[in-house]
Amino acid sequence: MLELNFSNMMGEVIGERGISERQIEGIKTTVHDIDRRIKGRERNELAFIDLLEQDTTEIKGIASDIRKQFENFIILGIGGSALGPKAILEALSPLHNLDKRPKVFIYDNVDPRTLDRILSLIDIKKTAVNVITKSGSTAETMASFMILWDKFSKSVPDAQKRFFATTDPVKGNLREISNEKGFRTLPIPQNVVGRYSVLSPVGLLLAEVIGINSAEILKGAIDIHKKCSDPEIWKNPAYLFGVLLYIMDKEEKKNINVIVPYADGLKSTAEWFCQLWAESLGKLGTGSTPYPSIGTTDQHSQLQLWMEGSEDKVIIFVKINDYGCDLKIPMIFHDMDGLSYLGGHTLSELIKAEEESTELALARIKRPNMSISIPKVDAYHMGQMFHFFEIATAFAGFLYGVNPFNQPGVEEGKNFTYGMMGKKGYEAKKEEVIKAREKKMCWRV
């Protein structure tokens, strides 16, 4: 079971820069109120909790057909529609394309070089495409879809059998196109926001396509949900996680949260968390800034900053108890003091020692940090992590007094893009862009 250790956040361990039990006790009434609001489904978007009990029969059926019929599987999506699948792929099937089929390509941007390279590597006749956008109007996703649909429909007679749409169950451009062309579809429930959708068909179809049992992912989420439903803050790791970071931000001015998994396969999970946390909480002049890192690699690039830079950070370690395999360091180079000490140990011993040492080094100079431990990186515990972070983020949104499910700040940038690309009704936005360009003409070197 996932475990949160927050000892190095507390004043008893790191001194006056830490949090006191009194500070946490002082917020208990608010926590109980938020707990009631979550359980009472105050916001419809809390429907992401209902995903834990979904029927995955249709997902499994479509995934089985994709595995049998295709050698390549392309995902088109951006934000939560890509970060969730990417987190699952890299955690549960690392280096997948080197020895497994179907090969998976996740195109989550509109960099033409990337899509051109993907197209050069695949045989269209042996490729399936999963288009993921809840609204069905996401500019980046729909632009890449339009390119692929044009190429596929000109190259194969049954192109519609190669496209699978994950979108709103009843409305939107992609739903309309799917109905017209005859694409097989999977629904993103209407009240589930994109960045909370990893445990929907958004993530679970990819899991099944690469041979991961989606039921195990959901089982992990169900089990951690029980623990994260306890109204008592000292027993609820998700609520504690949110409260600790909130207090550090509001009372200690530590508003940067560095998340550091000690497993290469969890790098994309850290990136997924950062989108979830940033887009959910960064509103009304509030919220803390998440930053993805990776251990031990970033001990050689960022640790200096964490140790001696500005005291505005909380470091969140993600620890793995069992890596599932190990390699022993041979007993060689006995005459070299700088190497001989390594012989006889294992790589898992070394990476665990590095993580624990970094925790201790930070704590000794009173830099707050906490750790999330999981027994192993597998489907069950990935489900636990996904749901833990989703509950913690939704809870933190209520704590900050913001809506953790909208993203108003993203919309203005989209509107300018619509204007620049000539979308009807956004002509005024195009004019704003043109005027802004004029202002920038003088300030160049």
C-alpha cells in the first residue's frame, strides 16, 4: 500500500522551519468540511471518483482487436489526454517499442518534425490511431487528426476501421465525425475533466493495448480510495499531503514543489502530476508551482539548488521498495579506494542509499521534504498513485478556495490561437495579435 512519510516536514525534525502538529490541528475543522463536500459531490466534476467502479468490457474488447490487427498504435492527444497514457506506458512497459507490439507512438504536440518522423516509421496499412479529445475541438489534436485521416483515407479503403475516438459520449466535433465515418468510440464521462481522466478509457485503453490488466489499475485505485476517504486528517495521506503543501505555501512561503521519483519509468508520472497540480490550483493569484525531477539523475543537476538555493521549495520523493529485479556490482578494482567500496552491493541498494541520503542531507539543513513509498512499480500501485494524487489535488483546490476542475487561464491563449488561425467569431482576437506584434517590433536585438 502507498505510504506517505512526512517526518521531514515537521518542526520536531527540522526545527522552526518545519510544521507543528498545532498548525495541522488548527485546520481540522476545515478538513472535515471539505471531506463532507467531496463525499457530497459538491461539484459534478468529482465524478472522476466514479471511474473506479466502471465496466471495462468494451475497453478490453477494442484493445484486443487492436493487438490482433495492428503493428503500430498512435495516440493523438495533449495535456491529460497524452500525459496519462504516457505515464502508464513508461512505467509499466519501459522501452516498449524495442521488443513489443504494437509499437506505441504518443503524439502530444504539433511539432511537424515529430509527426513527420512517426509517419516515416510506420506502415499506414498496419497502424491504428486513437484520437483523444473530450471536447472534440482541441486545435492541436484535431489538426494532427485531420492530417492522419487525410493520409489514411487516401491510402487504405477501410481507413475508418483504423481510427478509434475517445471523446464526449454525445457531443462535439469528434463525436460528430465518428458517427459520420463509423469510428469505434469510447466515452470520456461528461463530468470527468481531462487531467482527471487517466483512469477512464483515456488511459485504460492504452494499458490494455500494451498488455496491462486495467482491472489491476482500478483495484489499486479502489483500495487507496478507502484510505483517502477517512475524515480524520492524521489517517488520510491524500488530505495530509494537501494540507502540508498548503501550510508550507501560505505560512512558510515555500511555494515550489519538486517531485522526485527514484525510478526512470516514473518520470512521465511526475510530469502528469505537475499538470494536474498546476492547472487545478493555479488560480486567483494562488497555488504552488510543481516541478518534475528524477532521482538519482537530478542529484547531479538540481540538488545544489535544493540544498543552498532559495528556501522556497518542498521536495517530494517517490520511493520504490522493490524494483522487481537487481544487478550486483562485481568485486573488482580492489586496489582503488574510490571504487572498491561498491563491490558486492547491488544497484537497488545504491539507488535507495542515494534517495535516503538526499532526504537526510536536506533535513539536516532544515529543508522540508517528504516521501511517498510504493512497494513496486506495477499496475496495482500505479492505480494507487494516480488516484492518491487526484484526491489530494481536488482536496487542495477546496482548501485554497478555488475550483480545481476549471482552467480559465488557458482559454485566453486558445482564443488568440483561434483568431490567428482564422476561426469564425474570433476576428477581434486576430486584430489584438497584430497590434501586439507592432508593439514588439522595437524591442529586438
